[in-house]
Amino acid sequence: MTGTALLTDRYELTMLQAALASGAAHRRTVFEVFARSLPQGRRYGVVAGVDRVLDAIEDFRFDEDTLEFLRSARVVDERTLEYLASYRFSGDVYGYREGEVFFPGSPILVVEGTFAEAVLLETVVLSILNHDCAVAAAASRMVHAAGGRPLIEMGSRRTHEHAAVAAARAAYLCGFASTSNLMAERRYGIPSAGTAAHAFTLVHDSEKEAFRGQLESLGYGTTLLVDTYDVANAVRTAVELAGPRLGAVRIDSGDLAVVAQEVRRQLDELGATKTKIIVTGDLDEFSIAALAAAPVDGYGVGTSLVTGSGHPTAHLVYKLVAREDPRGELIPVAKRSVGKPSRGGRKWAYRRISGGTATAEIVANRPMEDEGRPLLAKLIERGEVIGREPLAAARERHRAAMAELPLVAHSLSPGDPAIPTIFY
Amino acid sequence: MTGTALLTDRYELTMLQAALASGAAHRRTVFEVFARSLPQGRRYGVVAGVDRVLDAIEDFRFDEDTLEFLRSARVVDERTLEYLASYRFSGDVYGYREGEVFFPGSPILVVEGTFAEAVLLETVVLSILNHDCAVAAAASRMVHAAGGRPLIEMGSRRTHEHAAVAAARAAYLCGFASTSNLMAERRYGIPSAGTAAHAFTLVHDSEKEAFRGQLESLGYGTTLLVDTYDVANAVRTAVELAGPRLGAVRIDSGDLAVVAQEVRRQLDELGATKTKIIVTGDLDEFSIAALAAAPVDGYGVGTSLVTGSGHPTAHLVYKLVAREDPRGELIPVAKRSVGKPSRGGRKWAYRRISGGTATAEIVANRPMEDEGRPLLAKLIERGEVIGREPLAAARERHRAAMAELPLVAHSLSPGDPAIPTIFY
């Protein structure tokens, strides 16, 4: 698992071989990551995974074993293996900071280096950003839909075991309160949450024995799962055992709005007025929004979060936009493939703000500092990572970036991006 | 990245703590993995990831660093940490073999052990199976739609960087010919493929220079990407440089059926009658099927494959179905939550075959050997993995399992599962 160099498409290496032979390998280039469009109906995208990209670029090395594999599998020739043996990205990378929002055409990552060193990074950079941005976009919508109530990320079991850890990170940076995933707590310091599943109740001889066991071991502040058999019976048993000190009950099935109402009334009647109600079970931003009026104190979200709520990948691409010509000048380039237009030339990006509200995304082929808040920060300088930051900073940035967007950004109904992208 | 123990939801560990306290931890249990239903309209599911599950169970250990993290994060108490320090799954696991197909209720994995040792495995087992089975189901439909033409898996950039490797594996076991992912070749021996992207053409001063560089370095058998500027010009240039020895051209945009027709005619007129045509660009099983009559020699598939073609997770659950009672007897258990019915009791499964064609999935609470082909094999015996097999065997099994299904299984239109599940 160590090293990221083979988390790469074969053609990045065969292009390198051919470019070393043709001489183009050492031309200076600019590659950019952007989305031609947002997923259908979405109002904004969210930048996530940037710190993971920085780690991946730093770890992009070809050790002896890797080189031997490439040799024996005949992926590339000896000259290319020699180049790879000393490979180390030595260029510059600029990017939107994590938590920032983006729109169609936003150049969220700008990679400057020789063709050889920049082309190799395409696959792993896109893997990370396409995954993390997809989850973050869903998470951000859910956080808004929850209107201040805490959200627990609990989708680990619905996605690849390592994707789960990255998903927890993306959710947290968009405002989720906690995650079920222990590796996410260990690696990123995200608070973890969770108490018990139906299996815990079922393995005991009665629900009462299970609840008693849980309360004695985990304390009265724990969350008891009350829908294994009959919700009303379970709530009665729970309060009988724990009294008003009971932390919370969790409901995982049924019509959550109706059941939450009934449980709230029952808890209040039993004197457990401070006991909270957590709901889980196939929630997404729409069902969370629909529960706004229900007496719910927190949501657990799984499947729809880790699968990007209908859009499991962010459709980001990594495109060559400029390269050195024979005279040593950097010139814009763009393919002309049908339906896949690209804009050539290195980009600068700004968010135009008027009266505290964002009004446009400015994407220009030159610096235009007067146009608004600059969106590109230097992340890697001559191969050295300089742009790392704590996850808390990204989390705060997302909050601020969202607060700056016009209200329509928060609409869950399909529509155009919240602000237009203006190209100069 | 080493060890799988923290790729786990917190509640598995807090349940363990409470069960150690209540005494239920050491009860014998049976957990089963199954899907209550297939994704909407799908005719069958595909079992993938079993060997990865066996690896994950073997690597499920709590080393000193992990225990120290759990202690400092106050996830569980000292008694539980002591249990975890010597944790090693010592039970039995039975499962459907990789490549086998499954239906609603099929018990694709049966885990027998104490509650303590079996409950801990839930999250990582589900992560692996939900991801790999989702990709495999999409891959299997694409392979059928391609009708014998080779498929290249090239979705790495559209999914988490490690999920990409597992996705390539799942695709290959369902009949994909190759993958773009180099780690998948290294780890699993899957043939890798790929030659060049648009960036390679754009970094050169002309398409002709790019093609010449690629041909000289990668040989005449290479695949030239012909849609960077004008397809007809590119094809002319390609054949001018390579002659009839040119291996293939790749088309990545436009109306693929129309463009493929034009390119085929042009290649034939230029004498390159053996040069193949590969198409790529947002293909799924439906667009692949729609290209059946087009002169296409191979497909490259990315996004739709790694995202399960609309169903990025397989909806598999891991449920307690039986546990020891106070007298030491194993008794069936099942929750009664609204809309989430479970069938209690340990299951056996068989595929009923009539005249070489599968007619029903038999799921029974007792062995019923006369009912058909047994579907559960012993994979782990008293903690020892005994069920590993080469990927080639799983690939052949999938081919055979598909050949056995009634023709309706191959329908891409939505409908009921290809065979009914009968519960005894």
C-alpha cells in the first residue's frame, strides 16, 4: 500500500516513454483540473481532497520493487525506467483550498512542470479529487438540510473500505459532527460516534437485558436502539432502566417523522424530556429536509453520503492547457473533440463579491486582482509541499464560503449553478 | 494502511464492551450477509470480493499502536482492550464463491463464531462486498452487452484511488479483458492496457509529430487517439505514418456509431483493413449494446463501471440470524423493524437446475442436498483461511454461472430477478 506511483493508468507511463523518445517530455507544461459542468441540477461543487492530493504527490516515487514490476511486465523501456527511478515532482502546484466551493470551469488545481513530471500525476490526482469532491458536495447539502442539527457519517459499510475513511473526512470538512469510522478518527482526528446495532439486542435473551447491559457498560448517556421489536415497548423499557438521564434513543426504520413524534411524546410523558432522538435509515438531503419539523435531535447518514447522493463521482478532468513551443514560449493548447470543449491557457480565478454576496466566478487567462477574492493558492513550490493546513481550517472555510453564496445555492431543487462563471 | 481492524465502525467495539460486561460476548452466533433485494430492475447480483474479505479477516488484528489509539480516544474500556489485544477470528466462514451469481435472500456469507469475534467483522466485510459486488454487477452486464468484443476497464480516475484497484479486479473476474490500472496488474496479475491521451498529441507541435513519436517508441501495433482535432485528418495521418500495420485507433468523442462507421470505411480504403477501432467516452451497458452493429473492435469503460452503473453499492447487510440461548442451544433470531424483515436461523443454499438451466434459488434452514447445486463453500475453518483460489477460477465460475441462467437474465430492461428465491 505504500507509495502512490502505481495507482496510475498505464498510458501515463507509455506517454512518458514516447515523449522521452520524441523530446517533448521536457517541455514545460500547465495541466488544470476542472469540471466542464456540475452534476445535473447541482448549484455548486465543493473542493475536498486537496491535502490528500499533496500527500499522494509527495509519495509518488518508484522504488526498486516497483521498477522491477514495470520491467518484468514490460510496461515501459529501460530509458523510461531510468527516468522513473529518480522521479520526484519538482514543479509548482496551485489550487483552490479545501472547503472552497467551485463552479463549471473553475481551475481547482493548476499543475506546472515538465510534461514528463506533470502527466504522470493525472490518474491519482483525479481519483482523489473526483471521489472526495463527490462526497463533499452531498455532505454540504445534507448539512444545510439539517439546519444546525448534528449529522453523523455512518456510510463506511456502503463503500470501499479505504474510500470510507476519505468519505468521513470529506463529510467532516463540510460540517458533519462525527463519523462512525475509527480509522477516520485515528488518521484525521474526526470525533467518532456509535453505540449499538440490532445484533446487540438480539444476542441477549430480552431487550431489557440488552439495554441493561449497554447502560451499565456504556453509561446512561448512551444511545439505545429502540426499533428491534416494538418501539413503544422499547422506549418504556429504556426509560424504566435509565430514567431521565438516558442520553438518546435511535430509530432506524418506519416513517421516521411519525415515529419520532410518538417517541418524543412518550419520552416527555415518562419524564425523559432531555433524552434525544437520533434517526437513521437511508436518509439523504431530501428526507433530512423533510424531517425539519419533526422532533429529531440528530441524523445518521450512510449510503447516500458515501455515494454522493446520486452523483458518486465529480466529473473532474485533468487537461493540458499550455505547453512550451520550440522557441521556449508557453502557448495555450486545447483539443477540439466534439462535445468536450476545453479552454486553453493557464487560468487565474477570483470570486466576485458584491455586498458580501458572491455574484460570479471569474476565470481569466491573466491575473486580474481587482476582480474579487483570489481563489488559487500556492500548494507546492518547486516540489516542496507548502500548502498543508489543519482540517479545522478547511471546515471553517467551507462554512464561510457557503455563507457568501446567494440563497439559491441552498435550494435542493434542480437548477443552474448559484453564480455564473465568466471567462476572460 | 496495514491491518484492517480500524476500518470499522465504532459501535462494533462498544457493542463488544457491553457484551463482555453482560456476558453475551461469548455466546456462539451466526451472522449472515445477504441482500433484501437487488437494485431496482436488476436480474441478478454477482459475488465479488470474497478473497479480499478473507485477507481482511486474516489481517484483523489490534497491534500496540492501535490499542493505544483506542485507549487514548476512550473508545472502549481496559477489559475490552485486553480482549482485542489477543483478537484473532477463530470461527468458521462459509460463502458463495467469487463469480457466482446471487438473488434476494441468498446467504452469500455465513460467519459462525462467538458474538465478540463475529460482530467485529461487520463493517469491513460489508465495505468490501458492497463495493466489489456493485462493480461486478455492472461489469457483468457490460460484458454481455459487448457480445464477445473485449472490454478495457479504465475507471480509476473516477473513484477513490484504492477502490480503483478493487474495481479493476471485480471487472476482470466478470470477463473484462484488461484494465488501465497498474496496481491491479501488479497485485492481481490483470493485464494492463493503454497508450496515450489527448495531452500527448497537444504537447507536440503537430498531430503528425505526436503520432510519429508514439509509433517509433511504442511500435506500430499501438493505438493512436484520433479525435484531438479532426478525426478524418488524424486517420489519414495515422495510416500514412504506420501503413496497414497500425494496431488500432481510438475514438473518444462524438456519435461513436457514426464516427466508427466513417473511420472503418476510411481505414479500409487506405488499406488498413486489419487496424482495429476502440471506442471510449462515457460508455455503459446500454450504449455498448447500442453499438453492437457498429464496426467496433473493443470498448473502454470508466465512470459507469466503477460507480456500478447507477447502483454504486450492493445493499448487502450483515445480520445476526442465530445465537446460543442460556441452555447452550443455537436459536434463530430476527428483528421485526418495519420494512426491514430478516429471516432468522442459519441458512443453506442451493441452485435448482433443470435441463442445464437454473430455475430457482433455494434458501433453507437445513441442509437439502437434493435441491440442486450447493452454493456455500467453507472458506475459513477454525480461523484458518482454506478457501482462497486464483482469480482465473472465479472468472471461469462467473462465465459458467451466467451460462446456466435463463436468457432473461441477460435482459438490460428492468424486471424481476431471473429466478425466484424459494425459502424453506
